[in-house]
Amino acid sequence: MGDYTALASMMANHAEAAIFRRFDTLNIKNLLYMQAELVDLENQLHEIESEDKKSKAPNKVAFSSSVQALRRSASTRDNDQWMKYKEVQEKIHAYSMYYAIDLQEANEGKDDALLQYGSLCKVAKPTLNDIEAVREWLKMDIGGALFLKGIEYTTWKSHEDFLCLDPEQAGRDTLTWLINEQLIPWYHRRWGCHWRVWCPTFLLDPTRQR
């Protein structure tokens, strides 16, 4: 009987089948929401800064020219600007202000949303053949046996935001892409249904390891 354990085992043994969704729309929407939050926080901070500058209290006026004075206000009743800055700092760290840097070397261990999504976009896409093979495995009696139910059944259906954890995917050249994505599918459609020419190893024998 198929289940997530069997699916995970198959993917672990066959890296070309380790195909996952990037959730492009959700990731981008998340960035847009975080950006909108920052726009609002930026405006709030500017308003507080303007009020403090116009204040008759010397300590508030000093905030614009002394970070030390601003930081020391944290434990006082005049800490609005500092607290708002800390809120901005937390949000902007999550959003990230880096756009064009080496994600792996410069930001290892960070969880910035832009960097995370940028890193996801750099992961190679699976071939159409491998996606179709995973779908076939999920239907096979000796594979997934249609164990996915409800909304989970649509996970590997008609989506285009897939990524593949197989390191060999990224190294494939144009000729390999043409053979895998154009020639083999065409040959399979034309004659494969009669001769069974294309079949990934994990479909021939789901228990076989690489």
C-alpha cells in the first residue's frame, strides 16, 4: 500500500524523482505583503521622527543626531521612535535588503524571505519526463497506489513551479535537454506506446536503488 514513507523512500533512492513545488505565487505574495508592511512601518517611523524633531523636549530632539541617545530611550516613556525602529529592524531582516549577492556564501544560515525565494529559483527544474514518471509512480499498484487523497492529490498535477533536488539536473547541457525534453517524448508519443521505449528506473522497479 502506498504512503508518504514509500514516496519518500523512492525519492531518496532516485534523485531525479525528488520533485517539489516552489509555490511561486505564495512566495511572491508573501514578499508583497511583507513589502507593504514595511512601507507602512517606514511611514510610521518618519512621522515619529518628525514629531520628535519638533518636540520641545531636548532628549527627543537629540534622537535625530545620536543613536546612543535614541537607544537609551528604550527604558523611558519617550521610547516611541526606538520601539518603532526595532519593529522595522525585525521586519526588514525577514524581508532582507540584499538583492544581488551570492546567496550561499554571504548568507549561509539566514532566513531572509527574498534570499530564500531567490535560492529556490536557482534550483534546477525537473524534466517533463521525470514529472510524468512521478505521476505514473503515484498511480502504480507497486508504487503509490493512488494513496494521495483530497487536495493532496493535486500536488504533482498541473503545476509549473516545480524544482528538483537532483544535482545532475543543473549540469545538463542544451543537447541533453533537447534529447530528454523533445526527442524522447516525441518518440514515446509516436512509437513508445507500442514498444515501451521510455521508462525511468523507478518505474521499472520502484524498490531498486541508484
